[in-house]
Amino acid sequence: MSDATRTADRVEIAELFGRLANLLDDGRHDDSHTVYHPDVVAHSPRGHELHGLDEVTDFLKRTHVADEHTQHVHGDVLVQADGDRAEATANQLVYFYRDGAPPHRTSGLRSACTAIRTPAGWRISDMRITLAWTQEH
């Protein structure tokens, strides 16, 4: 595998975090297939362990609070790709707010995922989200 291919893979895998953040912030839960693999396993502080794209998408819809918005910000993204499989981690801040108001809650999370190459591009096959802290404002 060429250095250019490895670099392109790392960029695409890192972009999964940004695409997931935009999907969540925009409430486009039906677009989960653009980030997650159909057989995804997701571990989250709120959803425990979820199996499969349908279960993850249903959980996102079910837990969405109607008048609450989020802003997800990722940093410290690290990617280690090996062929058609990769491990990636990121720190994440999530701001919870209502229209025209400053955040009423902020959370710090640690995300770790396994991504696999599919015909549609890289997709998250396993996601582990660990809550580090939450602050109510």
C-alpha cells in the first residue's frame, strides 16, 4: 500500500468523527448508514450496548430531545490504519443548548472506534463512547 493511500485512508477515517458530529447536530438520524456499518456495535453511557444500524438509528431518534440542540466538537483524533481495518480515537466536547441560549450542559467524552473499509467507503463497525465528565450550567 502506498503512502498516499495510507494518508488518504487516515483522512477519511478521521472525517468519520466530523461526519458523525454533523449528523447528530443536524438531527439527520436516518443518515446513520453514511457513518456506521450495518453490523455496528455501539457502546455508549446512555444506550449501553446497541447492535446493528437499525438499533443505533432507533436509539438516536428515541433519545433526541425536541427543543434541545447539540454541538459536537472533536479533537486529538488519532488513526492507526492497517489495510481494510483501522482503530481511531478522539476527545469530544458536546454542548447542549436551546435556541438563542448559551449551553445548559457540557460533556467531555472519549470516543474509540474500529472502522472497516466497505464499497461505500470507511464505516464505523464498533464505537465505544466513555463519559469523562458532565457540567450543568
